[in-house]
Amino acid sequence: MRLPFTLLALLCLPALADESVPEPATAPTEMPAPAPTPPPAEVPMAPMTLGAPIDYGVLTVSRERLEVSTPCDIGLYLEGNLAARLYQGQSVTLNLPPGEILVRLGQLGGGHCQPRFEQLRSQTLHITAGAVAKYRISMDTVGLRLIPAPLNY
């Protein structure tokens, strides 16, 4: 039985050898390089002054490592809403609308960081448009509070 298959394979071999791969009709052409773009015309410079007046004040609150003797995070609440979470040695800067703002501090975290009662004492800060107000967190016998800090602090 093997003999007919072998003969058939030998008879087909010359026919397969005559088959050649046809060449493509056209040779591939190269894409022309894009024309160089001219350098842009002189770009107008932005004015160095602001067109609109500054309508916000800047509040910076910092938590120094030695001021507050708790390993817990401290939450900064503005108008009753948590605005920032401060870790040891961290500070936060916020742009706020001018006027009076109600600020409260509280301990955050799990386990021993959960306060036995919520600190309800809050402070009212005055934010002036275009001015920077800097405060640092301190702790007294009543709880956490903000005290003014010099701008270079």
C-alpha cells in the first residue's frame, strides 16, 4: 500500500517545483517626506498683571510634630464639613472666599484615636481677599485649636 502513495508523491514533485511565486505587479514606492513647517509667527506674550481682581483669600494650616502630642490624624472642618486630614508635620493651603468662616478641629482614625466625645468648640476666622492667613494647630486643656503663626513660619 505504501508503494502507490510514494509513487504519487514522486510524480507530483516536478509539478510542485514548476510553481513559482509571482512577483508583484508594481514595486513599492516610498512616501514623500512631508514639507517642513515654517516656524510659528511671534506668539503674543501674556500680560504680567491679572485682568480680574483677586476674589479669594488663602488659609494655611500646619501641624508641627511637637505642637500636638497625639499620633492620630487631625481633621480640619470648614463650616461643619471635613476639608482636610493632617498628619504629623503636614500643612494644607486652601483658597477660600472672603468673609467669616467657621473652623473646627477633631481627631480622626480608628481605635484609640476615636474621641470619646466630638469636639464641638469651633473658631471663627476672617478671610480677606488677596491676603494670606497662616495658623498652626495647638492643643490646650480644652482640646485642639488654631493659633496665628507668622507668614515665615
